[in-house]
Amino acid sequence: MGRWHFTADPAVFRAAAGAHLAADPARNTSVLTLTEKADRLGWWTEPDGRVTGVVAVPRSGLPTLGVTTTEAARALALPDGDQPVELRGETAAVEAYLDAAGRPWTPLLRMRLYRLGALTPPDPAPAGRARHATEADLPLLAEWTTAFVRAIGEEPADDYTGMLTERLTEGRLHVWEAPAGRPASMAAVSRTVEGQARVHLVYTPPADRGRGYAAGVTAAVSGAALAAGAAQVLLFTDLANPTSNALYRRLGYRPVTDHLGVRFTDG
């Protein structure tokens, strides 16, 4: 029978699970993104030594599964006997754990992972233009980030200035500027890891929705990621939002797999 192994050292994790991660970086995108900042990193080995499952635990009790077999997911046990407070990952793997654990839970999110095929910018283009965010934009973009986090059902942090500044200084944060010269939408892209970059923080305030600004800024940041050398550009959407799912398909994104996030209610 296989077993889980855990480490706090990203180098040890990569040495053990690197081939598994690299075999499908798109489906492993969440674990790859968390590798450098996770408290714990885990991998499942089969009796013959093959790695067939990975997990990142950014904070105690909050594991995120990468590509993981249902057998490995069913056997997931965190170090020190910790019980997951929440669990996220591909739907089949999360459901396998839920079936084995038998714990009461409630869904947090149901998402779909998309991968960009041929980028198809909106035609006609929305009014205005895309540009890199500047320091002058930061107070407004921090407000938008708080609204975005609330909109996806999570508790916002006290301050997003540092996170946004990092993306701004690395050229990974874009805004769509309306014709009057004011920011009307935003989108960011992750650093490229194992050839893949992920679009995130796509947000348009309610008063500016329905004008194509999100499509314009998403196309711009996607194109920038490709130009910077990303072999694959990815993004997650909320399955409950048909508007955003249709938008990303029009831009050339194609579905890869569905994800489920749950919170356990027996704690």
C-alpha cells in the first residue's frame, strides 16, 4: 500500500515530487503556486515508488490537493494528526476524501480550471485601453481586491498593499482605463512556474460591468503572460457564474478540470 510523506522544505518536496508536478503543471497549478510559502508539503508514493498525489498545506488545517489519485486522497492524513478544517482540489479527489472520512461538510466553492488555447481578443474592443497599474492606482485597487475577495465568499485581509505592490513592480498587474482616463477593471497574473502562469484578481466594480472591460483587461494580461514566456496561461472561474465562464471561452480559454472546496463542520 502507498503512503503519504511530508516536509517543510520546498527543495525536498521538489526532489521527491518534481516529475509528478512537471507531468501536468496546469492541473498542479495550485500546489506549484503554494510550494514556496506552504507550512507543509506532501506527496503520496505507490509501493513501487511512483508519486501519484501531492498536497500543499499553506496554513494548519487548510490542505490543497494537486493531481492526486482517489486512493491517495482517501488515505490523506496530515502530519501530527491534524484534521483538515478545509480541503480544496480536483472534485474527484476531494469527493474521495469526503467519502472515506465521513465527516460533515459544507461546500465553499465549485470552480473550473481553464487553459488558454488561441487568444482571441474581444472584437470590437471595449472603449478605452489596457495599461500597467501604477502606484497611484493602489488605494483603489486595494478596495477592489477587498470587494473581489468578499464576492468569492472569503474573508478579506486587513491590507492588500504589499500583495498588489509586488505584482505592480513586477509588471503583473493591469487595469483597463475607461475613455475618461479612470481605471474601470483590473486583472493580474502570477509568476510563471514550470511554464505556467495563472490569471487572477479579475474584477470590475458593479457600475462598470457590461461594457467589456473585464474582457479587455483579461485579454491584455493573458497576452502579456504569453509574451513573457509562459507556455500555458490558466485561470479559475466560479461554476456558479455563467457570465464569466462564457467570457473566458470567448477569449480562447478551454476547460481542463473542475475543483471543489469544502469546509468541515465538525470542528
